[in-house]
Amino acid sequence: MASIRLQRVSHQIKDELSLIFLHKIHDKKFGLVTVTNVKVTPDLREARIYLSVFEKELREELLLKVNELKGMIRTELAHKIQLRYVPELFFFIDDTLDYVEKIENLFKKIHNDNEEHSE
């Protein structure tokens, strides 16, 4: 039963953080920042937030900026959700797309190698 609640809280935090990034954090330099996942601890005291930004070069800079604004983001989140305690927020870069790209390149390489050997 607790896992359903954790999923529901994680989903609500993800939705609210997405809106906060869309409406409150206006930095066109980073483009569209996407909240890809939120993992909440069972006691709801901590939340790991995974962010995705298109340009790889800006990822570390985005992470620094988000950590500077962490207090403001948490305050905004507190106004949006109804929990006894607003979780402490920890931000991470979601590099899942990097792995997907790497695997696609490996498949392309294997495919090209097979074509060369069959000729």
C-alpha cells in the first residue's frame, strides 16, 4: 500500500516541478528543461529529481543553477502539494538518452560491418 502512495507522491512532485521549471525559472539559455523522473524515499523526506536538457554542454551549468535555486523551488513546491513535510530536493542529470544514443551507434556500426563482410 505504501508503494502506491510513493508513486502517487512522486508523480505529483514531478508534475508540479515541471510546471515550476516551465513558469518560474525563465532561462532561455537552457531551453526546455524536462523533469524525467522523481524518486521519493519511503519516509517522504528526500526526493531525487532527474532532469534532462537537450544540449550536453549545458548540463553541468544547469545543475549548478538548479542547486542555487533549490530553496526557491522547494518553497514553490510547498505551496503546491499538501504534505506534512516537503521533501529535501536532490537534483541529478538524467543521461538515459546518452545511453540510447550510444547503443544506436553500436547497432549502426554492427549493421555497417555486416554489410561490408557480406559483399
